[in-house]
Amino acid sequence: MDVEEERKNKFRGKLYILSEDSAWQEAGIGHASVIGTGTNRRLQFKDEESGKILHDRPVFASDVYQLQGEGERKTIIVWEDQEDQKDWALSFQDDEGSQAIYSQICHEPGRVLPAPKLTNLQDLARRIALVNPSQREQVAGELAEPEFLAELRETFHSAEDLNSQKDLSTIFQIVKRIFLMSTHSLTERYLAEDVYEDVLGMLENDDTLPPEKRIPHREVMKEKVKFNDVLSFEDVETLKRIHLNYRLLYLKDIVLPRALDDGAFASLQQLIHKNLAAILEHLQKTDALLARLMDQVRQQDMQSLLFLEDACRLSRQIAPEQRQALYTKMANAGLFDALAVYFTGDWQQGDAAKSADNEVGVRKPWEHPAQHHAVEVLLLHATFHPAHLRNWLTKEKNEDGRRVLKDLTQMMVHELDQGVQGQIAEILRSVLDPATLEGKEQDKRLDVFYEQGAMDDILSPLREKLPKAGTPPQVCFAQQLVCEIVAFAVVKHGYRAKVYVIRHGLGQQVCRLLSAPQKYLQLAAVRVLRAIIGTKDEAYVRYVSKNNLLTLLLQSFERCIMPPALGTNLMASATLELLEFIRSQNLKVLVENICKNHGPLLKRYADRMKPLEQLLLKYQQNLEVEKYPPEQYASGGPVDSAGGRAQRRMRSPGRDDSGEDDSYFESLDDDEDPPPNGKEKSDGLPGLLGGYADADEENTAEASAEADPARHEGEKPSETGEKSLGHVSKRPRTVKPETEAEKSQ
């Protein structure tokens, strides 16, 4: 009973009628309801006391009814009866009742959303924001209906005419929520050619921004954005996709960058990629379109070159198979021949003082030199599939290829833009990479660089004067890039690079940079040395040792560990890493070269730097192994100060080489333990009778030892320990001393 009473109170209100004197007259107090379905719906109002029906009329079109009230409390529904031309009003005591009755009146059967009118914008915004997941598809369908969109646009224009900022902000929230629903069909419909201007106008009223910071999107799209029809696409669908993709990008990057959540952002990206794939596929499959594009690029049309650059750059977002097919089609259509006209040796930038009277949206050529765009196109092709560019550059009797290769190397040296220098170095590194080439094909392509002088042009910056403190940065950067290419060639090209490096003294040219004031140039030289030594090739090792390439390195190392640097900089770390590699790989020639020529330096800093101490230890170990080969001396032997070998006893595994055992055995020599049979025998004193040799015999023994030192050196001293199963027993044993006569035998 309480629930029924509460439901009745929710729809309780007063019924009014407008008199001929334009005054509202009360017609009764009761409860309102909507009965029937579809087109048979009727609005009824019953008296609360008698139950008499005071009003029973059909439900008319939704635009007949208006929801009114003060502020956010909308409790009055006003309408005009289309049949008797009388004005009626329902005033509810509860705004929930008025909203519910109004929703039933305005909604068609089965609809979720109310009509987008000024009177119910708040309700519409709330319903879109709180849409049930199960109704998401139905809501998207209602939002995409032509009637709904037309009425929303009309409401927007009315709000603009009334300058109602509150309604405009609500419309902004509605449209923003529509895009956040992440439905592709809905997004495409609201950015279509016929409605996108009004939709962008609705998104101008972002209430989170102050008015002075809001962007007039309609003005931007109409006046500041210009479409350059470079190729004149004949396919209407492709042209629509091009325009739609621009609007999608504008929406994502300019209009709603702060409002998009992860799901909406991913949905927009997916839609952009889908359209982009369709556009590039059309370009790839239309041979006439590609041929016309290459023709225009060959005629040095700047807009065509920019279009080609954008197409190659955007192709990174499509599937690798599609990108491969597009690049192959471009190469077959004469892409590189078309780009060759931009490499004529004139790689200096244009005059920036030319007239600035250019059309809006067209980039100025002197701000973006054509060579830069051509270089980026080459880079995109070289980094993804270098075979096409490599084959064209190294093709026999291809003068354009040789000229482009030479101009690229010249640009890398003289270009003022270090970004372009880095791009060219990346192109050369990709072309020089033989990873995808077979043996014969590899030799054929590398001959162009090593036998026909291309490598000489690339490495020309290393032959320049040593850079000083005031050297232009692009010159120093070019030398750094060349060092990177040298290190790459040493690792990838095997004997071809080895012969070239040794024959042309490339190591000495690189090591000159260790004396440069620029630290990054010193590090570049260290990387080249690391690559050379890292091959562990005997020819490289002998080359480094013979030419003392490590001398300049250690001199630079000493400078960088002196105060105030104190060995904490990158140069010291790189040098120590190189020395540690030499030690760990035990490159004996280099270990000996370093320790012999720079021993004092290593010893001076050995206590502070562990790699230096270990390098000296490795050198001592190598000397010991050399003097006492393992095949002859299983236990090895340390080198004493006199140059001889100290005598050692065999010890059990795991026992340290301390002096306890020696002192123990020496004590055994001094002890006099009487034998069990009562006879006095010991290792040191056999007895009083005959225990000492005569002076003449001692002299004779000494003379004999001096006459035949080899024999005495080969004799092993008698051990006082007894070996058993690999262990040394400390049990003393008696040894019968040999007489001089026995010794002489």
C-alpha cells in the first residue's frame, strides 16, 4: 500500500487550461498517466477524490510538448491540443513525475533517448552518459538516425541564436559523449561531409576552457586548412576517406585530446589506420596514379614530393606486407630515378630572404629544401627494405646512382642540419649492410664501395685536419658519423674491411681523434678500436700493436682520470671496458704491448682501478706460462726475482699455498727422533761417525756441481713427505744419506 501510494504521489499534480483571457485556470487535482501503445497512446488525468477522468486526449508529436520550470527543477509540461486548439499545462509536485511523463510522451515505443530539444538536453546528456551496456547498440542506432541528427543541429543553431551558454555547454557534453562511445559508424556519421561543420561548432563550447582559449574549429577548417589536390583522385570513395581521415586526426589531436580515454583513443586510431590502409592500397593498385606521381616528382613539383613523402611516412602504420608491396611498386615505377633530379651537388639551403607572399598552407621551399624531403624518402625505403635502393645505387652503368651516392656523402659532410646528416648516415649504413645478400651478390655490391672509390668519399672527413675548439659542429658530427660507419663495416664486412683498414691506415686516422677537444669524438674513436679489437682477428691485433694505436688511447685515458675528472667520466669507463675485454680474451700481443709500454701508468692507478690491476696480473701469468709451459710443468711456477723457479711440493686440492707446511717440514729436519731399534738415524745427522764429509770431499762436490750445473738442476730434492692417493703425508721418514762415492757413481 505504501509503494502504491508513493507511485501515485510521484504523478500527482494539477491540471490547468488557458482561458480566453490568457490566464491559467485550474481544472483539477489528480494523477497523470500515459496509456496505450504506439500511435494509440493517450494522456489521461484523473481526479484524485472521485476518480473521474478530467482530461483524456491523444498523445501528439513530441515537438508539441515543452518541459518548463525554474532552474534544474522542471515540473511543468505545457502543450497545445492540435484538435481543439486549447493550451493545457500539468504542474507536478515532484520533478521525477514530470520527467517520467514527459519521457513517455516524447518517446516513440521502444526508444531509449528523448528528442534533442532545448527543454530536455539535460535528460539527453544524462542518458547518453549513463547508457546501459546492453542498450549501447540501440542508443548508437538512435543517435545515427537522420531525424535525430537534424533535430540536434537545429537545437544547436537555436541555442547559438539565443546565446544560451548553458545549453551550448550541454550540447558539447552530448557530442563529446557520442565520440567517447567509440562506435566507428557513429564517428564516421558525425564527421561526414554534410554535418561535420555543425558538429565541430558544437565542440567549440568546451566549458572547461576560458572563452579566450577556445578554438573556433569551423573557422580553422574553412579558412586556414587548404586541401591540395596533387593527384586528382578519380575514385570518389577514396577522396572521401582522405577528407575523413584529416577530420579524424583533427578531432584526435586538436579538438578532444584531453577528453579521450584509452578506449576512445584506440578506436580513433584504429579507424584512421583502416582508412589509411584503404587509401594506400588504392594508390598501390592504380598504376596510372603512381606513374603520374613519379612524373610530377621528376618535374620537381614540390607538392608532389611532399605527397610522396607523406605516403611513405604514413605507410609505417600499415601491415608490413602492404608496405612491402607499395615500396616495390614505387621502385618499379621509377622512384629513385625521379628522386635523382634533386641531387645535383647543390645541397646548400635556399635564400630565406625571398618573398613570403605564398598561399596559406603551402610550405615554403627555402624553409624545407627539396633535398631534405628526398633524403627522408630514401631513408624510409632503406631502413625497411634496402635491397631496392642498394641495387639501384650499385647497378652497373648507372651514372645517376653513382652521382646520388656521391652527393649523399657530400651532404653528410657539409649539411648544416645535423638531423639530415644522421639520416644520410643511416641510409649508408643500411645500404652497406650485407645481411640479406648471398656471397657472390655481396662481393658484387661491396665492390662499388671498396674498389670503385665510394668508401674513399665516405671516409674523407677523417683525412681532414684535427678539429679544434672552434670547429663548426656539423664538421665534428660528420667525423663522428664516419667513425660509426667504420665500426659497422669492420663488424659486417669481414676481410674486405680488414684489407681496407690496414692498407689505408684507417686506424691511425681514427686514433687522431683521441687528441680532439670534443669528448664525443674521442668516444667515437674508442668505439672504432673496440670494434677492431672485438673481432679478435690476428691481423687486426698485430696491426694495432705494430702501430701503437693504444698509446693515444692510454694518454687520453690518463688525462681524463686526472683531477678534476677523477676517472668518473664516460671516456674512462669506455677505456676500462676495452682493457677488460683485452684481458678477459687474453689477447697476448696486446696485453704485452700495453704492459711493456705503459707499465708505470698501469701500476700508478692499479690500486684504484681493478681492471688495471687484473691486466698486470694477466701479463705476469702469461710470462709464467711462457717460461714454464704447462705441458712440461703441470703445476706451473712463479717467476722469482732471480729468474729461477721456486721449488714446490704437490699439495692436495683446496689447500692454500701458505708457509705452515714448509715450516712444519723444516722442523722435521731439525728434530732428532731415535729409531725404534735404538740406532740414531736422522735425515740431517746420520751419526757422529762418518756423518760429516771431509773438506776435500766438499770442495770436490762443489767443483762437480759447478762443472755440470744442468745435471744438478735436473735433480729433484728428496721430499720429506710421502705421497699417498694424491695427498701429502706429514709422517717423517728416514732417508739414507748418499756418500761421495755413491754420488760419483
